[in-house]
Amino acid sequence: MTLARNSHVRMTPTAEAIACQIRQTLLLFGGEAHRRDVIAQLARDRGLDVRRIPPELEREVIDSFERACRAQALGLHPKFGEGSHRWAVRTRALAS
């Protein structure tokens, strides 16, 4: 999947991969979800106990989401503006 990019923001390969997983998870949840639910699903996908999600995974997922938002990649955005814990995929991005 090719990421739409803001040329001022750099995404590492790891952040890109996680951003794609976030997008897929949001699509699974109908296009939006609270970030704790997205993180829990990504932990579940990795075979982790969602009651004890490693803080490193949580930080990595949040950082990847924020980088993707700054890069304007994959249509990811905070549903209610900056600082919102409700994450979403822009409607235009749902069709792709």
C-alpha cells in the first residue's frame, strides 16, 4: 500500500507497517474506535494478553498513529481533533 505523504514528516518502515495495521483495525471496527481498543486488537493479533499490554507496544502504536497523522498518511486522523483518543480513517480513505 502506498502512503500519501506530507514531505516534511518522515515515517520509518516500522511506523509505516504499524500505521497500516492501525488502518486495517479501524476498518475492522467500522472506520473509527477508541485508541485503547485499537491497541488491544493489535496486541491480540500478536498473541499478547490484552490485560497486560507491554507499555512499549502501546507507545509504538500511539507514535505510529501520530506520525501517520502528521504525514497525512492512510487517511488516519484523531476523530475529534488533536489530542483525541478516538481514532478514525477519513471517509475518502475508506474507498481505497
